Amino acid sequence: MPKQATNMIPLLCDLCPKKPRFSDVSHLLTHISSKSHLSNRFKLQIRSQGEPEARKLLADFDSWYTSNGLEDLLSERFKAKEQKKATKMTRPPSITVSIHG
């Protein structure tokens, strides 16, 4: 997703009870990947079976998530982290030589 498009993403999470706001997309993506967010989403999903308000909140969040391309952004971030990890693991260790006078 172009940088310009990411500037238009609302930097907040209406799904979580505290309705956190974020300073940039990176922090938003970190939050959406967090255990607390995923736990809140799971609980809301369970509640949505019997509560129309919970169902609407979940539907609104899913629509926001999809319309802002957050799945693609998270996927790109995950791939970049995996590539970085793979590069780190395949790079030969650096050797430090010290000469004592």
C-alpha cells in the first residue's frame, strides 16, 4: 500500500474497550497484533452471537480493517520481519580480532 494511502488510516481501535489512539500506522499494527487486542476481538466475537451491539461493533471493525488494507500491511510487516530473521540467521558471525600490544 502506498505511503500516501497509509496516511489516511484512522489511527484508533474502536474494538478495544479503552478506544486507544496511535501516533502512526506502525503502532496501530503493533496493537492489532497484540495479545490484548486479539483477546478483546475474541471476546467480542463470542458476545456477538447473542448481543446485537457486539455484532455491530465487530462488523464495523471488520469493515474498517478491510477498507484500510490492514491485512496487507500486517502481511508485509510479517514478511519483512521473517526476511530480516532469515538474513540474520544465514549471515556468518563476525570475527573480532584484537591485538594486545
